[in-house]
Amino acid sequence: MVTPRKARHDALTWPGKHTVRGPPPAAPALMPRRSGLASGLLLGSALDAVLADPRRGHPVAVFGTAAARAEHRFWAASRARGALFALGCVGPAAATGWAGQRLAGRRALPGAALAAAATWVVLGGTSLTAEAAGISRALAAGDLDEARRRLPALCGRDPAGLSADELARAAVESVAENTCDAVVAPLLWGAAAGVGGLLGYRAVNTLDAMVGHHSMRYERFGWAAARLDDVANVVPARVTAALAVALAPAAGGNGRTALRTLRRDGGAHPSPNAGRCEAAFAGALGVSLGGTNVYQGRTERRGTLGDGPPPGPADLDRAIRLSRVITAAAACLAALIAYLLSARGRGRGTRPPESASPAPLARDRGRHDSAHILLWALSWRPQKRKALARARRKTDLAVTA
């Protein structure tokens, strides 16, 4: 049994312990404010697969309308004004997500419900593949007018006069690029930054689609939105390309061919991110992408990606299949990342009960510098000698008795 004097002696012998009655209380584990995020990402992905996007009142459309009004009032041929416009649109969107996550707190069910709703709102994978499937059906039936009518829902390319091969190529390229923009990127940003990451990324990508063009009006004003979108997609685009390489057999392709095409042709595209996705899809499908495109009367000549023939309706169907498989894999990957980050946050939030605390003098003064710790050590040594002397006297008395 440890006597009170021995207990006090122990406290003096080991710096940093407190002279307290009983063992120090264990610090409670601090749960992160990411509760339910992993399950919410999975549930939101499932909701997008089942429900797709609402036709009316979509929150992204509401955001786009508000941003268009702000752009109409704030526009100027200035990069600084464009940067302030982008910040003023993206900041509130991300802040809204983080505020909702903070309100949900450590409760798993509200956190999962909030994350699921936000994920469903920002994902567009099901709508992407549905529009591409409509073009594929029109091409298979030989209805070029219907295919041209549907193409603007996928990309900003001028559909007038495009042949069946050009329409199929445009659709495959759009599926490849938007698999990143509409699926992989928001999921990864949600896993890394929570609900604020989901909403913030969708705001960035929407602004890029609105003002990030090389045109007389947006060449300077849309520069910040375009660069912000490029930065936000650096990692997601490469993850999308890696998933396309790994899952190429699901579309009847070869992973080695896809990897070789990605490494050789990924940088031939003017976009630092879209080229990676399109090159990986071209290699996975065994087709050639890229070439000359016309956007609102402006012609762009891009490098050739891949070695095969131009894509046809059957290749578009395979691209849709590959996009769906990538979507499922990205949802699982994002949920895993969110879970691991949440577990890591819990580990950092727990302090072991026996961890050393600051020296008393330094703690009382609110400082932890070496001078105060040295002063405390000098005052502690005489106390230790007195305690040892008392212990010897007690031992001598016990032996004499």
C-alpha cells in the first residue's frame, strides 16, 4: 500500500505530475465534426444513381442564376474584379456547407443526412451518362439532328454540321472530362474538406463553366475562375485517369494500353487536367480523341489522343459503362478517405491520461519557456531532499522499533 507521504514523494520525484488525490481523470475522446461523412458520401452517390438531378429548382441552377446576376452587375475587363467575383461566389457556398456541418456537430445521423443531401446535389454522374446515352441512341438510329440537338447538354461545342463520328467523339470526350468534374472531383473534395468541400468545389466548377472561357468578355474577367478550377482538379483528374486505367477491362479495354496512352498523350491537350482524363479513356476504349473543335465560331486545334479509329456509337456506350464503374469506385474511395481522416481526427483528439503536463510554475504563469522550467527545477530539488530525509527517518524509526 502506498502511504500519503509516499504518494507525495512520487509526485515530487517525477516532474510534471500533480499532487492530487486518486488517479488523474482520463480525458474524453474528442469526436471530429466529420461524423457521418463517409456514409453520407455513399448514400448521396446512391441517391444520384437513383434520382439523378431534379428538373426544376436544382440548387446548382439557383446558384448559377445568382452568380449570373452578380456577374452582370460586377463585370469589368479586369482580373482583379474577376478574382473578387469568384471569391464572393465560392466563399459563401463553402461557408454554408461548413456551417451546416458545424450545426450537425458530433451527431452521426444529422451529419450523414447533411452529407448525403449535399452529395446528391453536387453530383451529376447519372445525368451525364443519361444525356450521353441519348446521343448514342440517336446516332445508332441515324438521327443526326436529334444527336446535334442533345450535344449542347454535354459540351459547348458547336454541333452544326458535325458528322456522326464527330458527334460521337465530342460525346466521348465530354463523358471523359465530366466524369472528373461531375463525379470524382466533388467526391474527393467532400472526403477531404467535408460538406464545405462539396459545395465549394461545385461553385468553382460552375463558375468555370459560366465565365472561364477564352472570349472577348471573359478573357480577363474569367481568368481567376478558370485558374481556380484548374487547381481544384489537379488531383481529381489524375485520380480519374488512374481509375480509368485500372478499370479499363470493364469497358472491354486493356489497362496497359490505357496507361501507355495516358503517359504519352496526357499532356497533348491544352487543358492540364482534361487531357489526362481523355487520354486515359482513349487508351481504355482503343479509340482516337482530340482534333479540331469549334466553339462559338472559334476554332481550336488539339493534339491527337490515342491510336485507334474514331469512336462510334458502340464506343460511346463503352465510355458510358466505364464512367459508371469509375463513379462507383470513386464513391467507395471517397468514403474510405473520409473514414480514415475521421479516425485520425479521433486519435488526435484523445489525450492519454498519463501524459506529462507542464511544470507547475510554467503552468501557473501560463508560459512554457525554458527559464520558468529551470526555476521550477531549482525549487523542486530542495523539496526532493526534504522528502528523502523524512523517508529515511521513518525507516530508521521502524528498524529501531
